[in-house]
Amino acid sequence: MTAMTRMNTDQQQYTQQQERLGQIVDLESYPIHDLEHPVTKELIARCKQQLDDVGCSVIANFVRPEAQERMRLEARRLMPCLFRSEQKHNPYMTKEDERLPDTHPNRYLQRRTAGFINTDIIPPESDMLAMYDNDIMTRFIGACLGIWPIYTWADPLARCPYGVLEHGDYFPWHFDGNEFTVSVSVEQPEEGGTFEYAPNIRSVENENIEGINRVLNGDKEGVYELEWKPGYLQLFKGRYALHRVQEVKGSGAWITALPTYMTDPDTVNRPEHSKQFYGRALPIHFEREANRPDNLAD
């Protein structure tokens, strides 16, 4: 293949990706296919600043209403395949260590009732997967994070699932196993489902057990609430922010698409974490158990 032929092929692939992404994302309001566009540069700067300041940034009406509705209907069709679990766990999603003091967050067990529509059962033509597995989208996310390269997650179950909470469900305080999460609100319940987070409460250098305990025991200082509506996109540093979704009440459901990006192309969830959230662990989870991005407790 000549250099000219390769360039034409690359341009054709880019055009196809832009056209598909334009069916999902409002590229008129948010021209993320052009990182040098003044609107895009301003948007990236805002996201980067908010991520630095509070570990979270939200872009309103990012997904087109018709695409958001297609995602909602897709999630509803797949609800019979939902993996639901009710169990207790600590914020790290690890086994309780009874050798630790009772006051350690590892010993703080919370009831969780929630469900996931795992990525491996979502149809390949899905709008959500088309947005996630799109190089234009990945480039934009990387620019907002100020990190490159980033990768779509290698975890076959958790890379881009739907998270679902229905009446009475609650997703307690926890840390994510991945560094960054990009979420899209697909459906909101009649009441509840508020997303709360304590940004940058820990770091690779400092687990900050005292600060984590304060939040777990009800201290709301430094805790934020997210404005979250269908079609909104959120960028979130969930590995370093303690966060939860308050109990859902009434009709409707809290349905959120959870496309996830990593700086390490090979890392996946720990087997225990995968079993708790997605109902099973695959061979890849055991094979890559020792491949961790850091030495944090989870």
C-alpha cells in the first residue's frame, strides 16, 4: 500500500467514524471531531479545569435525544439479562480483613442492590458501543483528561455496560477499579438516584483513611452532588473519588451507560470485583490479576 493510498484509507475511515458519531453526539453544538475548533478548545479547557478542581465535569445534552432514546429502549430490551446482586461490601470491593481495626474502611460493610447489563451481551450495532469504540471520541476524552494515550478498557464485561438501579436499589460508597469513567445518563427515576462524590479524597501516595472514614460516617464537607439528566455526559476520576448513588424511589429507573477508559491497555477488574459487580469472572480476570496500575487498597 502506497503512502497516498494509506492516507486516503485513513481519511475514509475517519469520515465514516465522524458520520456515525454524528448520529449519536450533537456535533453541531460540540464539534469534538475538530479538536482545534474554538468551541471544542473552550470545552476541553473547561473539562480539564473542572477535573483538576473537583474530579468531575458534566456536558449537558451531549447525546442527541433520539440516540439517548435508542439507548434507553436498548437497555429496557436487555433488562431480562440484567445481573442483579444484593450483598454487602466495603468501599474497596475487597474481602473484609478482620485483622484490621473495626474503624478501618475495609471493615465498613454496606448493603448494595443494583444491576448491570454486561457489555458482552450488548449488540454490536448499539449506539453506545459505536460512541465508545470511536477514535474521535477517545481522542476527545484524552484531551479533556490531559492524558495520552488512553485506551478503551480491556475488560470484556465491564468496558461499557449499562448500570441499572430500580425502586429500592442503592449503590453505596465505593471507589472505581479504573482511573477514569465516562458516563451517559439514559433514564432517570421519579425520585432519588442522586450521585454524590468526594473528589480526590485519596491518592496513590496517600490512602487517607481518616478522610474516608469521615465521609462514611456522614460528614458531607467536601461532598458534591451531580446534576444528572438524560443525554448528559460525565467525565469522572472515580479511582480517587469516594462516590455513591442514593436510593432510587418510585417509577422509572436510574439507567446510566458507563463507557470506561484506561491508561493501561491490559488491566482488567480483579476477579472478586468482577464477580460482585458482573456475576462472574472470566479467565482474563485471573490471568491479569497481578497486572495492577497502582498499589492502592483495591
